[in-house]
Amino acid sequence: MKNFFRKVAFGIGPNEEVPSDPLNWALNQVDEIPEFSWKGKILTEKELRGYYRDWVYGDRKVLRKKYKDNKTLYKTHKDELRHKTGQKFWESLDIAIRHNEGINSKNPVLAKLWMFWGNFFAISEKDFLANYSTGPYQREIIWPNLNQSIEKMVYDVTTSWAMIHHLDNSESAGPKSATASEEWRRRKKEPATINENHGRELLELHTVSPKAGYTQEDVIQLAYIMTGWQQRWSKKNLETGNIWFNSEYHQIGKKNVLGKEYKKGKKALATVIKDLVNHPNCRDFVAERLCRYLITDEPTKEMKQPIIDAFKKSDGHIPEIHKAAIKVAFEYNDKYKKFQTPENWFIQVAKIADLKWPPSPVIMNSYVPGARPTKTQRTPERLLKNLGHHPYRAKQPNGWSDHSDDWMSPELLIRRLVFASKSRKFIKLENDNEEFYEKIINKNFDNPDKILNYTRKQTSKMRRLRDMNVLLFNHPEFLKA
């Protein structure tokens, strides 16, 4: 069952013992939410939003006006502002925290599930969110909810600053709201209209999925319920103020979503979310996504059913859903192997090969806002871009694909080969020997002799141990878990 340790986590490191009871090893990791194992600085979402505010205000309100007639000076001072606000550093720090949890914590199974939910409730690449906000959003909204209910998770995600900004809910104003009749709207020719983005994604991606058969009118009605949830705007903070419910933007009257009526007001959002997460299609959708993430591209009804049952029986308690998914992954471990996404593959390589990764807290703590980050301090962000899978920079709100075919193009496979070839710079000197590779192969493969014979034969031909990472970590047995 050694393959199971890569299926639900990131494999077994060279200094770790192979657990004798794989299933209980995994199940015991999902009840409690520990502090992050990262020993360096961890900035809060509000702190990083403050840097984002300094960026948007400094660029939009100061530099563009001050240097409107001199593009060269504008570019020079804009680059200085990037460094002053840490724009080239903070996402690398958050990736280091993220990867450290998978590689060095005592809860790698929980870390892998955290990454699943971060992608389930994805923030796509937009408005510098990856630079300042997506990492702390995943740390402060997703992580602490991993032992709560789906209902609470969805509500906290929906009303988070990052998601409100990402899906433009602040721009939504009810056509029959108090703000609709304000003089300034007529003067500026800006009528009160709804933005459907957030309502649509709450249905399509975060709860019931299109299989629920909702209509365009359901999307509109849900968008009406969500009017008023917005960033508190000010001339100094612009769009970076805290989230609040602005009743003047809220659509008056009753709304109807999926056949149920909802009253006006702030409380309606919590009520409709409760109904959506308890909809049968939400349970099926979550089960399907978990099975696709952990087991196979095409989950069967039998595979999903235990997760659906655990969801319903526990009233959406996430640890119970996780345990059911882990048990299903254990049951089907020998029947299915899942092709690994680039980031998941990379974390496995770093853990199993004991690479000098992520950059140490000492290195990352030495960064001072205003300075230009060193090449090492920017490596996390650059490396994941090079692999073609930066977790905070999905192109669309539906996040990164969990389908294997989307990651098997020649280009993306070549990128893994290139990294494996260059990974020698991350190898610890004491691990650069055949005995080390024999140890990690024995710990992570059920058929170690087959892998060892292959690698020995190939390295004998090439006479270079440095090619071991290319051979081992791009072997079909490793690419799939």
C-alpha cells in the first residue's frame, strides 16, 4: 500500500518510517486543525491587503496623475512601488508556507485536502490577487474551516474579501434598491444593475453544480440576494475596505431560488447557502470532485456513495467527508492510479528526495519591503509558473483542472523533465549517492526491485548519478499515484 501514501499525501520522506497502518495514519490527520508548521513570518490577510491598498492607491491615484506626461518616469516609479509594497515577494512566501505544510508537517494528508478546497473555491488570476490576497485567503478562510461544516465554509468563502473582489459583487446593485434612485446615478448615467458573477459561481462551482438544473432566472434571483455584500469603499482605501452588508444596494422584495422563496435582508444569504449545501446535487458534486482529485478522472456511483452518505449523515461535517473519501481512496488504491498535477508531483519530488525546499524561513524572513527580492526568495513563484501550475493563478474561476488529460501534453511533461534535470541544485550533499536513492525507492514503491533495476540500468549506461532524478521522478510509476 505504499502507493497510498502518495495518493492521499506526498509520499514518505527518507527520514520517516513507513506507517504500518496506512488507513489509520491518514484518518488520524483530519480531525484537528493545527497551527502551520512554518517557523518564519506569516502575514495576516489584513496586513497583505494593506500592501495591496498601498499599491492600487499609489499607482492609480498618485503615479498616474503625477507622471501622466512622462511614461519613462512613471515606469521607474511604478517599479519602485512594486518593491515597496512587496508585490514580487508575498506570493512566494505563501507558496513556501503551503509547500512546507505538505513536506515538513505532521499532517500531509490534511495539507493535500487543504489544496483541494483551495482549488474548489478558486481565486483566478486577476487584479494582483495572486500577489497579495490568494495565499492569505487560503490560509485564513479555507484552512480553519477544514474541521467545520461545508455550510460554514461556503458562507465564509462567499463573504470573504478575496471572493467578493474576485467575482465583482461590490459592483452589484439592485434595480429596485435605495441606491437605484440616487441623483448621482442619473447624472453619471450609471443605472443600478446586478453583476451575476458571484451568484452564478455560487451555484455552478461552489454548491449544486449545473446538474441541479438551475435556470438563468435562479442566477438572477441569487444575485439579488447577494446585492449589498461589498467592500467598504473610501477615497483612501479604495476597494480594500472590509466586507460589509450595505442595505442601500440590496434589492428589495422577495426572491425565489430553485423553487424556494427568500425574504429580503442580510440574513437571506446564510439561509440560501444552507439550502444549497443541503441540496442532493451539492453532496454529489463534492463527492465527485474529491474522487476525481484523489482516485480517478471518472468516479463511479459506487465510489461516490460513501462520501455522499457521510456528508448527509454528518450534516456536512468536513472531517467526516474527508474520512469517507480517504476510505474510498484506500479501497480503490490498487484499482486506479491518478496522474499527478504538476504542483502535486513537485511537492512529492521535494519530500521524497529530501530537497532543500522550500526556501528556509531564515531566507524568507530576511526580505524587507522596499528591497528587491533575491532570486532565491522569488523561486517558489517562478518555479511553479515554469511548471505550468501556479496554484494562485488559475485562468478561470473554476480553478485548475483535475482531469489527467489536461496535464499530459508534451510541453507540460517536458517542463517536468527540465525541472528534474535542474533539481541537482536542490539536492543535499549527503543525499547524492546510490544508497540514498535505494532507500527512498524502497519506501515509496510496492515494486522497488523493478524501479531499482530500471534506474541502475539507465544510470550505468549514462554513467551519471545526476540523471537519477530525471529517470526516477518521470518514471510512469511515479507520475501516477
